[in-house]
Amino acid sequence: MNFAVCVKWTLEPSGRLKLKGNWVDEDSMTHSMNSYDRHAIEESLRWRESLGGKVTLITLGGEKARDVLLEGLAMGADEGVHIVSRDQVSINPYLKAWAVRSALAHIDLSFDIIFCGAQSIDTTSAQFGPILAEYLGIPHISLVSRVEFTESRKLTAWREIEEGREEAFKLKPPVLLTVQSGINDPRLPTMLNIIKARQKRLETLTFEELTNDGPSWMAEIIQVHEVYQPPSKEPKVITGKAEEMAKEMMTILRDELEVFLH
């Protein structure tokens, strides 16, 4: 059984953002693999070890995005595909999914399961996985918390719903699953595997060649017009008797913060 895993090179959420035009100054910030995607890699590795097959990683981004592929290969993945793109501002989930769809066709990758993280920690849109599945014409389940395969190679995927309950889906591959962080505990690469990672197959494609046949509406459906820091306000101290402070607090919530109280 063959697995494809989509991984993202993301901005670290800690620290203050530095802005550049209508995006953030990525060169001044720390990057790492999206934490949800580590769980996606781990899940694919566990099932490859149980069922056989191979694990192929796919990422999109600049030259530094290659690092997330090397990290995933050091965890145990078999090969990687790097879709090189330098224009992060204009890339939306529809374009990214189209590029990955085209990459899968270009390398003629035969996959049974595509694993993605539930969302990325920088944009948190959670749109990429379902859009990719729609482009590929395969079923998809989001926010998966548990996966099991049967002897007939069919699978059951669970996801949590409200009040601690779960819903289960029985599926036949090919299928795309986006996974939650609680699905497993990702392994740490060993020093030997870190060295071996650089010897594994890593194919490079360009974003432009993979998206030049895409529908024209994709480039315009989502655009970033402005990124800004929320305005900071000095903390307000309320003093006086309890009844007076309560009334002033209610006024602030209603008039300044526009919180509607019932």
C-alpha cells in the first residue's frame, strides 16, 4: 500500500510578526515543519510498516522548504517531491492543491492513501486537503483521530464530534485523510537516518509548470490584500465600590468591546 503525505514549511507562530508589503517578512522569521504534518507522516510510516509499500512526501515552497522533506525522510519516508515556488503571497489553497494534483500525475505516483495535517499553524484555513481530494475525485475525511485497516485493505476512519462522541467512516482506497495531532506521537529521527535522508530520492518540480493548465479563476478566488498587527491598547483599571465597578465593566463590554449581553 502506497502513501503520499503533504507537508508544509510554516512560519513559527511565536514572536512578533514583521510585515513586508501585503504579507509577512518571511526571511526575518523562523520556519519549521507544520506540526500537524508530523503526525500525518508518522501515521503513514506506521501503516507502511504494517502493510508494506512506500511513503512519498510532497511539499511546496522556496529552497528552504526542502528542509521539511529532509526531516520527513529522516523520520523514515522513502522519497520526496519538492514543488519550488517563491511567490507565497499569490498562492492560495486552490492553487497549491492544483499544483500537488499535477505533481502526482507528473511523477505517475500510484497512491492508496493521502495523509495531510488537519491544518497549518500559520494560516489555519484547513482547506488544502479537501480541495485536493475534490481535484483528484476521491473521498476525504477531515480531522481524523484514529485509523484502522481491515484484512481486505479497506479502512475505517474516526473523528471526534461534540460531547466526546466519535463518528466512523468505512472507506475503500484511494482516499484522503487529514489528521489531528492526537492521532499518534511522532518519532524523532536518529542521527543515522538524518545522514541517510540526503541519499534518498528527491524530485524537484516548479510551481509554474504544474499550474499553467489550471482554471483562471483559481488565481483570483483568494487574495491577500493586507496583513496588519492588531492595535494595542493600554489596560484600563477600574476602581471604586463593587456595584460601581460592575456597572462600568458592563458599559465597557457593551459600548467599547461591543459584546452583546443577554
